[in-house]
Amino acid sequence: MNANNVLPWVPSYLNPFLSLSYPTETPPKTDSFHDSQYFRTGWLDVCTIVGLIAAMAVLRDLARLCIFEPFAHWKLAKTLRAKKLAASNRGSSSPSKTKSVSNGVVNGHQANGDAHEITFTAVERRRMHRSVLRFAEQGWALLCYSFQCGFGLVSLLSFSRLGRVD
């Protein structure tokens, strides 16, 4: 991965953000990675680190906004609606208060229980929003660390099969 040929369509001033910048000769005696290219460190490597930080931030926001927040909001809203519906059904389940209508509506609810929209109070919305954000942050941590742990285990197992681990 030389800085000059990472992605030919990327402008040359962005190459330091996408690759290592200081290739060097392969050492005469290598312990492992005999066919790999070797690099030395330099100031342009700071650009690579900044590029990796930016990529991880974008991945984190994509996972949070597109996966974890919608899932948490859907699940928490579903649970809260079920609790409110159960509480409203408990309050109106006495036989003297039950009124039947010929269109299948009982006590303002259809037979399947989805007739009216259950609204949330401001406190419930605020609490749900905090819970959604917390779940999304924890979900990203779980996803990121699971990937890193899996990558580490695969690397460890592949090196141990090659007899390279001391």
C-alpha cells in the first residue's frame, strides 16, 4: 500500500490520510510476513491516524443513527404502548362499564386492541429518548469490541497454526 497508488481516483493530497507514507526496504531477516511491504514512521503518519479516527467516527454515527437508535425507539415504544394498553384495559374491564357496539368496538378499543393512538407524556418521551441514546452508545461499543475481539482471535489462531506464536 504505497501512498502513490492507494486509490488512483483520490486526489494526491488525500493519500496520506488513506495509507502509510514512508515505505522502506524489507529487512534481510524477517520473523514473519516475508512477502509484506515494510514502512518506517514519519510525520505524515499523523494524517493516517486522523483518517482512521474520522472513519471510525463516521462508522459509529452510521451504526448509531441507522441501526441502534431506530431499533431501541421501536422496542421501547412498543413496550410502553403495551404497558399503557394493559393499564387502560385493567381500568375498564369491569362488566358494568363495558359497552359493546355493533362495529366491534368495545370501550373505545377495537377487538385487536389497536384502535386508538396511545400518546406519550413529555416525561415519557424524554425518558425514552435518554434510553434510546444510551442503548445506541452501548450498542456501538458492543459492535466495535466484538469485531476487535473476533479479529484478534482469528489472528491469534491463524498465527498459532503457522507456529509463529512463542
